[in-house]
Amino acid sequence: MASSDEEVSVTLLINGGHAQTIFLARSDPLLAQLVASINEKNYGGSRPARPFNIHVDQGRRSLLFSSSDLVALITDPPIIHSPNLKAAPVTAVPIEKSRYILLENFIDEAAHRELLNFVIRREKDFVPSTVSTKDAEYRHSLVLYDFPQFASMFRDRVRSLLPRLKIALGTGDFQVGDIECQLTAHNDGDYFRLHNDSGSPDTLDRRLTFVYYFNHEPKAFSGGQFRLYDSRIAEGRYECGEPSADIEPKNNSVLFFPSHCHHEVLPVRCPSTRFIDSRFTINGWVRRAGAT
């Protein structure tokens, strides 16, 4: 039987992808409070959040967070039944709800009209989309990589919103590096299967994704919803959970979400097959500077 004085290594997984390891005695009331916070998530968030102020680095710093942002605990050795903890081991895989923000009327009417005219003029420059795995059946759409005037406009708009977006989306503060932009057209039968935007070695430093939707009016396509999934936390990694939201591609709206969240583009139906009738997007990724 484990001693109440046995030291337990406790890794805190905090919303936004943050982790901190602390060491506590098995009898420490703080350990019981942390376990209780995880158990309280079974109540659907109906219980009030509690603040935590934990000293780290031998007391030189404080780690402050809300129990609502505590995603999971990893303990070594495992937690077993204990009268001090008053809780059974947490065996369920922790779930992180995926956050997103949708802003309507993102650019003014003149810029929107100019953008539509631009894609019509550049139709022949769009090329078939690809994915890093080279699976030709994983993504069907057309993309354009060279649109500097509009890419610059969107980078500036996104940069101006980042201070608020980091807080609202729980990405934590980070130094902003490159902001990538890609222009995409989905026509009849096009789709993008389940994926996330930071799951390969060359995309690990992506922190935030945005998708700007625009189309010719009247709208001549259906489908193409953006399906967002919650995340399961398994051994400190984000894995795909259950569907969380289906978001309609509304004209002149922009969607923001953390890049680690899994998502997909449902099939588009465009009976005319005309390029101008496509579901158009400007997709972008905000990278963290200095990532290795």
C-alpha cells in the first residue's frame, strides 16, 4: 500500500496546450483538489470554477489558472483509491471542448467585390490542392498561392485581432512569426477530409487558423460546412474527439480556431460547376516565432 507521504509527480495539462510538472505528497490537500477539479467536469460545467495558485521553480514563480482550464492530470505513480483523495482513479480520456470565433462582415463591400473579381480573372492560375501525405483522394479543391495584395490585407487584419483572439481561444501568449495565406475554391463534389493544421513536422509551430468565406451572390452551392471536432487528451497529445459544431460557410465571414483542433470540409454541391459559383476561402495559419 502506498504511503501518504509518498511523493507523486503530477503533470498539469492546461487548456491551450500548456503543461507543468509539480511534485506533491500523496496526502497533500492540493492533490485532492486537483483530482476533484477533474471529477467536477462530469457535471457539465455547472459547478463554479475555482482558482489555483501553485508555486513552481522552488517558489520563484506562480502558476495561476482556473479549474475550468485544467484539462487532465498525469501522475507517477498512478493514483489509486485513497481516503485522502476521496476519488477513484480517473480512467476516462479527458476531453477539451474546441473553441472558435466567427466574425461576420469581415471586409467592406468594395474589398469583397474586388476580391471576387480577382478570383474570376485568375481562374486559370488555380491548381489542384495537395496534402503532405500525397494522398490524392484526401482533399479535392483548387488553390492559388500568389495573391499578395489580399494576403497582405488579411495578415494586417489578423495581426490586429491577435491579442483578443489569443485570450478568447485559449492559445496562450506567443510571439507571432509568419502568417501564411492560401486561396481555395471548392466546386461540385469537392471536400477536405478529417485533419488538423499542426500535425506534421513542418506545421508544428502553427498556433491559430483562420478561414475567410466569400462567394458570388446569389449563392449557387450547398454543403461545404466546416465540421469542428473536440479534442481528446491522450498522453499529452491532442487526438480527434466527437463532432462539436457544423459551421455554415457564410459569405464575408471569418472563422478562427486553434490549429490543433481537428476539422473537415463536408462535400460541396454546385450543380452549375461554374468556377464563379464556387465556395471560396482564404485560409491562413499564424505561426509561433522561434519554434524548433
